[in-house]
Amino acid sequence: MEENWWKIDPKTLIDTPFLAVYEDRLLQNIEHLIETVNGDVEKLRPHIKTHKIGEILDLFKVYNIHKVKCATIAEAELCAIHKIPDILLAYQLVGIRKNRWISLIEKYPFSQFSTIVDNLESAEALNEIAKKNKLTLTVYIDLNTGMNRTGISISENWTALADEITKLKNIHFAGIHIYDGHLKGDASHRKTDASNSFSIVNQKIEKIQQKLDYELKIVAGGSNTFPFYSQQKNVECSPGTFVFWDVNYSINLPEQDFKPAAVLVGTIISKPTRSTFCIDIGYKAVASENPIDKRLVILNDDDLIPTAHSEEHLIIENQGRNEYKIGDIIYAIPYHVCPTCALYDTVQVVNASHQICEQWIVEARSRKINI
């Protein structure tokens, strides 16, 4: 690995804290993703929740990735603004969100939109609003393979739900959606667990398929299981974190050779004791849902250990011999990059010469763009 790959030319630094994105590493990660599916980009439907950035959607299109997955109306609209042809909202539409969905479809007719349902009542509500607006809405059935967050359990009679959905005149049943982020352990265990669930699901899909005159699609897996799903027939896989990567997946998915491409940049603002200093990467600058030892890893020095954290401050204990002074720049990789990115209005793009060369807006961190 390039030594000090993360260090930015001081002449181009801006006020901290900020999130830096390393363009060459980002491109390498996209290329590596394509390599994992043997160049078959039709198998890819990356989730955009990690980055929420239009310029990265434009890069996807350069690499002929034309399908994406998202979690909010704003993310879906950002995809449509950047003319992504096929957009799946993997979040069940409830309440007012249904009306926003219709407005989105009507405003961006050149994109194909789809969403998920896990019960007949929600499907019928979509059918009713589609009928009122003279539309046909595309849906996938969201299956719960053990994460127990959303979806109808694969142990329930979800094929009956599929049968009922196919009867709705203003609904097109496109296939099934699976997210199994609960699968942990080494690559072998994750593959075995995903395979066991998928085998059960696949048998039932084959029975449903016999009643239809078109082929059902399967959208399955996140970062932890996409290598398995990428090898399955008629399955689109949906990793998201690959664009930036982070400490969590570097530790827990070591077999996936993506590179950290997003770095937190902060400044030492105080030295309250001989062995500690304070930097400006507080709760508002890095995802802090995990314990203090699982929020970030400092790149400058292995002997710099986070010990306390608050809204605007992070206390670091210097357990080594290197000296640091007020005003020094500290670089760190977030443990969980997705919610970290959502804390920033913009990211600073760093080129191969270690210079900040551009600024990208994290536009879909907002809950609303236009719709």
C-alpha cells in the first residue's frame, strides 16, 4: 500500500473537519466490483445510500452500470436527475410517501422506478393510488431471510402474497428483494448461510414462475453476501459501501479487496494534558452509534487512541513517542462510512497528486430535493 496515501497537499487544505474522497481509489473500487462479477455489469444494482452523490452516479454510467438501489425519495430523485434508467426504492411506501412516489414517477418519465412491499395491504394501497393516477407501479416482494427488520418471512406463505399481487391490475410484480445484512462470520459461513436461505426461496420462485409469462427478477444481498449472489443466475446484487469502504468491512470482510477511499480530516485544537490532545472530529463529524473504539481509526499513528467523544470534540491519548502540536492535521478512516458521509454537505475530492481538486455535493443527504 502506498505510504501516506491519505496525506493531502497542505496548500489545498480547507477548514476542518471535512470528508475527503480519493478519486483514484474510488475508481479502483468500482473497477474491482466489476471484476468480481466477471465484467457482467447487468448483475450489478449498487446501493447509493453510502455516497448519495450525483458525480458518483455519473461514474457508474461511465462504467455501464445503469441500475441502482436506494432507500429514500431524495436518493431516488437524485438518481433520476442524473438519468439513471432503472431505480429501485428498497423501502416500503407508507402514508404520504406514496404521493411523493407518484409525483416522482410523473416528473421523471425517462427513468423506470420500482419499490418493495411485504404485505397485501401495502400492495393494495399502491394499486389504488396507481389506478387514480392511471399508472402501473412495479413492485418486488421484500423477503425476510432472518434479519427480522422488514419483509415477509420465508417461512410464511409468501407465494400466496405473490399470487394476490399478480391479480392487482395496476401493479406489475417484478420479482423478489432480499437483504441479509445479519449474516456474519467468515466468507465461508456467510456463503453457506446465504446459500441455504436462497435455496429455499429459489424453489418457491420456480413454482411462481410457472404461472407467469415473464421472468421474475431477484435483487439480493449487500456488501457481506454479494460475492455469493453475483454467481447466481438471474440475480442482481446490491453492495453499496464498496465505493468508499470503511474500517468495519476492512475487518469483517477481509476477503473483499476494496480500498478505503474516504478519509476524515481534522485538526488538533487543544492539548489538555501531556499525553492527550483534542481534535475537531466530534459526533457531528463521524458516525458515533458504536462504542468509542469503533468510530474511527487514525492513520497518522497507530499509537493515537480515541478515549472520549462529544458533539464537537474527540480526545486522543498519545501512547507513543511522536510529538504533536496544536494545529497539526489528523487523518482517520471512519468505522461506518455510510452515516458518516450523510453528516457532510460536501466531500472534497483528492486527486493522484494529493491535492483537493474538486468538491462534490452530498445532495441526497437531504430528505427532500424537489419532490
